[in-house]
Amino acid sequence: MERLDKILANTGRWSRKEVRELVRAGRVSVDGVVARTPEEKHDPGAWFQVDGQTISGERLVYLMLHKPAGLVSATEDPREPTVLSLLPQHLQRVGLFPAGRLDKDTEGLLLLTNDGPLAHRLLSPKRHVDKLYYVQVEGRLDERDAAAFQQGVTLEDGLVCLPACLEILEDGEAGLVTLREGKYHQVKRMLASRGKPVRYLKRLSMGPLTLDPALAPGAWRPLNEEERKALGV
């Protein structure tokens, strides 16, 4: 059993404050009965309605997750724990999946949703959605590396990457990498081709979505209204 305001806020459609206002206005019902307080507790599987519209387990959900290292970006895996294991049970039952993947040892922004068309828009190679990463390397980055990224790095297997941006930080021990594509292990492979193996990698943004600095690794929250509008949902 969970608080009503928490259940509805977890759908990503409203903040906790907005849910409280809806309940107090008599616009929320549970199993056909008008809710009295936002604090009352219910089974997340109950029949919820807001302004007569059913809010069910098939709803579209948009969650921002600060992925920690050690988890697989997948819905299920026979050997490894997945990012969905960080969510409460009722959110594990609504068909969520990662919109894009991060390596097991990579941290940072991950969007979890059950909105397939949105995921396609973000991941389609034709759209070239920017992705920003913070990276720490062995050795030191220099302007030759930045120039190579700008020209388009050729990987060991012959794959030619699209031009990318490398901003050098911390006397060359770290940098910000902006990609417009999402090949397998791309940031690591690009830097390995320059003789600068990656020690630490964190995704900071994807398209218009930026990782909330208040989210600790492993924490998540529904997208707010501004973020949803930026994504067009």
C-alpha cells in the first residue's frame, strides 16, 4: 500500500503538489469512490481516475534515472541485475525499458519509459540526437585528440565516426565528449583509438534532457512538466 499522492506522481503526469490539489478539488477517484485526502493509502493496482480519465498500468511513464555502475541497461538479464531492479514493484509492471543503453560500468542519465515512439525518435540514427559525456582517461588529452574528434575518428575495425566535440578539462585528465550518434561502446572505442583508455564515464545529457544534479546514483524521479514538453510528450 502506498500514499495516493505518491502513486499518481509516479506516473510522471503530475508532481506531488499537483496531485494534492487535484484530490482536494475532488477530481480523483479510486475504485469509483472520490478520494478524500492525498495521504490515504491504496494498492497501486487499484482503479484510479482523474477528471473521469482512467489512470491504469498501461499509462505512459517517463522516469529520469541516475544509473549507477554495476547494473545492466536492460529489462531483464539472466546473469546480471538490471536498472529496473531500482524501481518499486508497481513500476516494474508497466512495461518500462531504457531508452538507449549505458555500459554496465558507466554512470549517468538514463531515461526509462514505456513510450516506444519517443524512444525511436531519440535513438533513430537519422535524428543525430546529441549526447554529452564526462570522461576521465589514462594519460592526458590534448588538442590533437580534440582535432581528431572534430574530423571524425576512425576506429580499429574501420568504422568512421561522425564528427564529435571533445572539450579538455582538468589539465587533460578529463573531458566532455559530445556525440551525435550511439555506436557500441563508442566513447571508449574512440578514446582507445587515441591511446587514452577510459577510466570513468558518465552521461550528463541526451537531447534536451539533462541529468538532475540532485539525483544520487541509483535514484530516480518522474520527468517534470518542462522536461516532458522539451521531449514533446
